[in-house]
Amino acid sequence: MARELRRLLIPAGRIQVAAARIGVKEAGSLVALEPDEAHYVARVLRFRHGDRLALIDGEGQLWSATLEQAALLRLEQPLGQPLQRADRPRPAITLAMAVPKRDADLVWRMATELGATNLQPLLANRGVVRGGLPLERWRTIVREATEQCERLWLPQLAEPVEALAWFSSPGPGASLLATTRQAALPTLRELLASLLQERLPDLADQSPPELRLAIGPEGGWSADEEEAALAAGWQPVSLGGAILRTSTAAVAALAWLALGSDRQG
């Protein structure tokens, strides 16, 4: 039933504050909408008093709710008893991408639909985009894509960082560096199969194991960036023989990771 309802994502903190007013064990908590949310519900969805929708908190939980007033929702379940609950996706997938001149909006949206857990904009030495990045617009795109594709976990889009600095700490799990023009590199498909058979089972005690994928600018990673990544333990990987645009490479590679790693949640 809940999957047939239009979804609205409201941060967990706001839902908890609303529920605290009458107690978390009771249904009927009133959640106030921000002006942009109220506009979306009334003008885009054209909802009226008594209409029902699904409310998600971006942290794995969903409740059904009714529209009480133009800017007020009433939960139909107690806060602690959501209609649906999903564990955090495993393995966590981080897509790190050198910000391209065009199509970043599209990549973040498609990455959300494909199940990315974390999104990391990178400022690469050969990248053409450096400042004035529209982070709030990107985060709005990610939130709307989460609602549209019926995910329960909101991907986290981080502040941009210099690629050279980010490569210095690859983190737990497998860190994969997409690169080109190198002989005898494993393809992403081959490497993923190997990781799933050999490495990821050994990471089962981590919370959660992680796959990190870095996609470079259309001019390629600089020598300094590749050297730093390799020194920190990143695994270079090929996406095939063709030279792809940054946006094409990011979406194609993420599809392999998301669909090929048998993720749960």
C-alpha cells in the first residue's frame, strides 16, 4: 500500500521533534511542513485535506500520513513503529567524481537511483570546474530522486574536496580508481567478481563494508593524483577500451557496482 503513495522526505530530526510533543508511542504526531514542502504538496501534487502520502526520514523509515492543513501532516503510525523499515544498504557504495563542466546534476540523480550511499565531488588537477558549485541544488536533486525512486536511505552528498587530498585516505573496503591508457588493467567487472569472492566476505564485521569508486575528469587524472592514489592502496581499474565522458563513466561504472554486488537494503 505504501509504495503506491507519493513520497515526501523530511529529515529525521524534524519528525522526532514533532512526535515528542505527544509521545513516541502514539500515532497522530503532527509534522509541520516547510514553505517549499507545503508548496510542493499543494501546487505540484495538488493534495488537499485528508489526502494520504508516504513520509520518509532518509534513514530507512517510512510512515503513512494524512494532510491535515496546507502545511501540516499527521502520522498514521507511532514514531517507533514505522510502516516500513530498511537496514542501511550493504555494501556502502561511494561515488567520487571529478566535477564535470556539464551533467553533474544528471549524474547525482542517476547515482541516487542506482543506489549510491555517498556522493563525493572532487576537484581534480585537470578538471575545468573549481569554484561556485551549486551544492544546495545538488542536494535538492538527490532528495527528489530519493523520493521518486522509492529509496528509504538518502545518499549523503559531501562538500567538494581536492582529489589529491582525498586519495590519501582510502578508508575501509575496496577503493577503485577508474583510469585509462594503461596496459593489463583488470576491468571493473573482473575486479568486482574477484572482490566479492575474496575480499568482501573478510570485511563482514565492518559497519558496513564499502566500495569506493573514483571517476576522473575528461582530461584524465594527473600523474600526481594517480601516484598518490596508488601509494594509498587504490586499485586501478579499466572501464573498457573506449574513452568515456566523465558522466558516462560514472553512471556506467556505478551500475556495475550497484547491480553486480548483490546489495541489500
